[in-house]
Amino acid sequence: MKITSLSLVRGNAAHFALAALILLLPALAQAAPYKRPAEDNLERVLANSRREQVKSVNYALHFTFRKGQDEYAGHAVITADLSTTKMPLSLDWLGKAPDKISVNGEEIKDFKTQTGSLEIPAAHLKPKTEISIEFTNTFSKEGDGIQHVVDPEDKAEYVYTDFEPYHAHELFPCFDQPDLKAHFDLTISAPSEWKAIGNELVDTQKTEGDLQVTRFKTTPLLSTYLFFVGAGPYQEWKDSEGTTPIYIYARKSLARYVDVENIFTTSKKGLRFYSGYFGFAYPFSKFGLLFAPEFGWGGMENPGAIVANERNLFRGPVPKSRRDGRDSLILHEMAHMWFGDLVTMRWWNDLWLNESFATYMATIAQDRALGTSTAWQDFAGGKGWGYWQDQLVTTHPIETEVKDVRTARGNFDGITYAKGGAALEQLHFFVGEDGFQSGVQDYFRQHAFGNAEREDFVGAIAASSHKNLNAWTHAWLQTAGLNRVSAKWACQNGELSSFSLLQEPSSSHTLSPHRTRVGFFHKENGELKLIKSVDAAFSAKATKVSLDAAIPCPDFVYPNLDDKDYALYSIDETSLKNTSLVLGGGVKDPLLRLLVWNTLYQMVRDAQLTPARYFELASAGLSQEDDDNVLANILGKHSQLKDAYHQYLSPQEREQIAPAFETAIWNRVLGADKGSSRQMTFFDFYSKTVQSKSRLADLRTMLEKNTPPAGIELDQDRRWAILLNLARHGDAKASTLVEAESARDPSDSGRRFAYSSRVATPAMDSKKQFWKAVESPEKIPPSTLRMAAEEFHQPDDLKLSEYFVKEYFQRLKKINWKKSDQLVEVYFESLFPRNLCSKTLLVQSQAELKSATNLTPLARRSWLEGNDELARCVKISSHR
Ligand SMILES: [Zn+2]
């Protein structure tokens, strides 16, 4: 899976101690029968015991979809070998009670259902058991499981599934755990003008009445979370790489925006590269990408039918960074075809084996197979997510115990993806190219179509590289938190006389072994020239770095020059004085400039640098930076600069800074080459952040008269971005314009923008309306709910936010969190009134958390993280 929002889902972390306990629990042999709780959850203890009980699973599945219905019919025939028939068989199932169940040819009535499961009594079981289940069920309303979406533009209906980590059992009864891989025989009956899509190629097709019956070929062994069912009038495109057919699907109304040629090219290059690098031919019979309506993640790696977010279909010209982002997504999901799909983690504690790899390998593939020179810059940018997560009170080791699937859901986070990716970079660096690549190849050969654990992977790399990786495993995978590293140095007689690296212990009190490269720079004709770089390994609190040759006293030192290390490096006082020179283009290496940008932001968050000083440096940098990808990282989707602007400056400070800041950006729009990526990057940032009255009025006129600066096309997405910003600032004509725009753009993207614009409006009525609507979240499409919730609190509208504080906490303590993990994100990230940034709120929120009795581990973790971010903001504010 790939996440596009930096913190889309976070979850429970406090579960490490359970590891030992689970190992001690009685295995099947001594079985005191396991009493399954009535909830939609799967505990590892049951998954383990079921793995012993059940072998050689096959699913023959038939689903029937008809137009205009909110339910579907299903028939599942499950065959399996059972190691014991003395205990009942528990299936995962979240749906209506089945209409009919037969076991080994005989109908049974004494099956038991409860929330989340279905139990077949032991009396009916045989060593080879066949269970036939007929059922009808409703489509999911929450963005997971089986989705049914109606396109508001042409009323076309689309069905597709999304199952990770634990949602396949919302479509059909099954053993929904990754290590009970099965063959799937899928049949779909659907209206004849619809396409039926599965993991496999179509085997046969025939017409029955008004339905078309499509039978797919049998899949190789797959985990349930990777099974896919899709149906609807999707547009299809086809190409191939060698003998592998490649398919693209998108809904009809977006077909004209599908950049078919580029998507095929990236897919073909990626397939060639991975097959070669992994020494293992593409393991499935087809490669497919489906851009799915209302899909909230970045992508999902179903073999043969990857699901991707429609944000990757651009409705107008976009900067190159957006196309690079789409390539990165495709290569990430494609890497999963091997890491995750071919070889799958046994249980969710090893999720990092999937995600770290996909993240790291996608960067290698982008660099080597597509020749994207900026791939490592983007990787460095992505580490920010890891740094952020790893500083929270809820951080956890990369390798972590996961007692149940609800906990698993919380681990799709910055540790699993970004820190894990950084750890692999260190491993690769440590064992060398050959050791890494041949270890990976051995791993695939040994575990193809099976399951594996960390020991298997690290063991393969250790064997191929002849290195002992125990210390590495402990330092990188089994401890939480990160180290802060700073440089301390002095000069004498114009030469560097001493240089030390100081390391602070991580939140788990660990000092880690690091390898880094320190760069020493000297000022010359307005530039900073690299005089020398020195490699340094350190693991102590303070390490004196030996300098072989004399180094002239530097003007600027950067202690993580090529970004090989994962730690929070700061910039020393002397170097800080020359930082504006770095950002102003005085350093030629764009990666280093980006690293310095990121370091400054981290220093703000650590209260080592005031936001005001940061913006002084940033303004200078923004007027000079000439690398498009550095700009895309600073100003693009996950802009730290924008976050700092809205979170860490008070409204008064922002008002003071705004005129110069906006002018600097606008001048870059006008000065850039017409239609260039750079011009679009600056324009898009400008239209999202501008707040001065006169500039907002200009923006509105530009929209009304369609008079953008030469080179910029006001396509539908840009028009909405401007409108949304006008709405946020209470522009008098915003609501009229939003209504007019809705008529012009009836697509569901248009609906989302229109709805969100109303929520963003600084008026009590709009806020109250949304506040009420969120009480029935199932009535709002999930992606609309997420986007609108983001707009509820605005940086300057403190009075409006204050009004809801009391009710907010009341609601947090009343919601039945067990019923919805989706709401966790909405409430604890988007609706948390972080903009208030006040000590009083922090104290109140901590007290409310203490007295709450209704929280799931995921909700508790997210609340703690909300408090943590609030505390940081308070600390930064008191510093300014
Ligand atoms: Zn992934």
C-alpha cells in the first residue's frame, strides 16, 4: 500500500510486551477452546492456531452485481484440509447471516454467527472439508472492503475492493490472515456492458439473461488481503511487456485524462528492471492498474489489479514533480508484486518487510530504470515523515509486536515506510551492492508464493554478504526513536583544530551506530565550495573525528552530506550564519540545499530556531532556488514551509510577513519560463497560501475573467484551488462563485471541492452545519469527509475553533471507536483544534484523555499524538 497523506492513518503502538505472552499461549495440542470475542477483529493467537488447523485452502467464489442496488449476492465454496476435526472452525465474516450453508454436501442449520465471525461446529467437519455458503450483503460505506460508487457526472456505477489489512471478510467468509494463502477461482456476473476485473486473466465468458458471466483463471497462491474484484463500465487500455499483458482501467468520465502512454512506459521499464534485479520473472499472469473512484490511499498492490488514487489522473498541465510522484507510486506498487505478493509477511508485525522495501526499491528503480535524477532528493524528502513519526510519544521500533489486526492498521505509518526505507538504505550501504542484490534474489527463490519473516530476510542478506547482522538488526529494527546529532568544532590559526560529533540518546535511551559523511565548506566569491569531506563512524555520545590533513577553518559544515544517515542533524551556530548563502544558491548540490531546508524546519520544530528566523532564511531562499525538484519538495504537496507558515506563526506574525512573502512568490511566477514546471509549482503554492486582501481580490478577478499570468492554464483543479482559498478567507463573492463552479464541474472531484469550500468558510453557520453532518459520517463519501474535515479549522479563525472545543471533547468520549477506524483520522488529525496552539487546550486535552473510557488502542494512540503535536506548537510559540 502507498499512503499519499503524510499521516493518513496512525495507530496503536503500546503493545510490545504482548510478544512474549503470545508465544506462551497454549498451542493447538492443549487447546482449551479459544473463545472468540464478538467484534470485527482477528487476534494473532487465533490466526496462529488456525494456521495449524487449516491447510491447502481453495476458494471458488461467485459474485453477482446488478445496477441500482446497494447489495450483491455471493456464493463461496471453501475447501481445506483440517488437521483436527475436534474443534469448531472459525471463519472471518462481517456481513448478514448467510442464507444457506452446506458442509460436505449437507445443509447445516447450527452454524453460529456473531459480529466479525462465523463458526462451523466440529461435528460437521472432516479432514477434507468443503463448505458452501450462499449470502447477500451490502456494500461497504467506509472506504474499505467492497466499494460501490456512483459517478455523479454520468450516473455510471463502479464496484471495486480494497482489503488490506483486514477487509476481505467483508466481501465473503474466509480465513482473513496473510499466512493462509489460497488459490482463488473467481466468477463475476454483472450487467453485460460492464467490465469484470480480477487478479487473473479471463478464462471464459458467457451471457445469462441480462448478465454477463465472467470466469477467471485460477490464481496462484495469494493472501486474502491481495484478492481483488472489480466491475463496472471501466474504460480499458492494453499493452504488454514481453509476455506479460499490461492493463489500465479508469472510469469513463475520467478516460480523457488518462496519460496512457506515460503510464505504459513507466510500467514496462519497471517490469524489466525488477525482473532483472530480483532475478525472478514477474510472478503473475498480467500487470494491471485501476484508477478507482473514492479510493483514499495512494495505491494498493493487488497482483494483476493494482488500485491507484484518481489524483494521479491530471485534469490539466502539472509540474514534472507530480508525474514523478505517479511514477514513484507505480514503482512502489510494482515492487510489491515481489515484496509482499510473491513473498508475504507471515503476520502484520513484519509489515515493514513489505513497505520499507517497496519504498526503497521504488527509489532505486526510479533512479536506475527511469533515469529520474531527482529520485534520491525525493527519498530524502520522504524521510521527513519518518523523523516526524519517530519523535512522537507513540513511536515504536520498525519491528514491532502486533497483537491483532486493528493494531496492524495503525502501523501503516512513517516508521514502517520512511524509517524502514532509510534502514534498508543503511543496510545496502553496509553490505554492498552484490551482497544486497544476491541476498534479495535468494530470499525470493526460497520463499516464492509462501510467507516469510524478518529472520528469513536478514538471514539471506547475512549469508550472501558474509556479514553478521545481529548488531544492525538490534540498532535499526528493534529500538524506537532517533538520535539528534550535532557538530562541535573549533579553529586555531585559520585551521580546523578539533571536530566532534555529539549524539543524544533516542527516546528509548539508545545511542546508535551511525555512518555519515561530513562536508566542510569555504566561502569564495559569494559561493560555498566543498573543501573536504570526511567519512565518520560513531556510536558514542561524543566522538572526536580524526582529521588526517589540515583543513582551513570552514564557513559552513554539514554533517550528513549525502543523506546516508537517519538522524536529526542540526546546523551549528557559525554555519547557521552562512545558511542564507546555501539557500541562496551558494551551494551547487541541490540535494544538499534540500537537506538544509529540511534541517532548518526540524530545528524550528525542536525550538532551536525561531519561526521568524526560519522565514527570513526561507524568503531569501525562495527568491533564488532554481532546482525544480527542490522547489517541488519545499512548496509541493507535503510542503513543510506551508505547514510552518500556518502552524508555527501566530496570525499577527503571519500578517506581518505575508506581504513580502507573497510578493517574493508572485515574482517567481512572473519570472519563470512560461508553462514551466517551476512556474506551475510557484503558482499552485501561491494560490493556496495567499491571504492579503488585495492579492486575494486580484486572484478572484483572475478567476472570473480567466486571466492567469501567461504560461499558466487555469484548469479545473486550479480553479477549485483558488476558490477554496477565497472561501477560507471569507471572500464576499466566494459562495456565489462556488455554486457557479459546481454547475460547471459536476464531477465528484468538483463536489468534494464545493463541499470543502463551504466548510472552510469562516462563518458559524457553515461550521455548525458540518459539525452536525459529521455525526452521521456514513452519509458523506469518505474522501469528501476527509477533505472537508481538513478545512474545518483555519489558522486565523481561532474564535470559531474555540467555540467547538467543549463539544469536541464530549464527542471524543462518546463515539463508539470500535465501529470505525476511519473516524479516528478525521477526529484526531483534522478536527483536533491544533490551530489554537494554547497551553490551556493542551492541559484540557490531556485531562480529557485521562478520563476517557471508550477508546480503542488506535484512538488512544492518535489522541496522544494530537497532544504531542499541540505540545510542540506551544513550546515553539513560547520560544518566539
Ligand atoms: Zn506499499
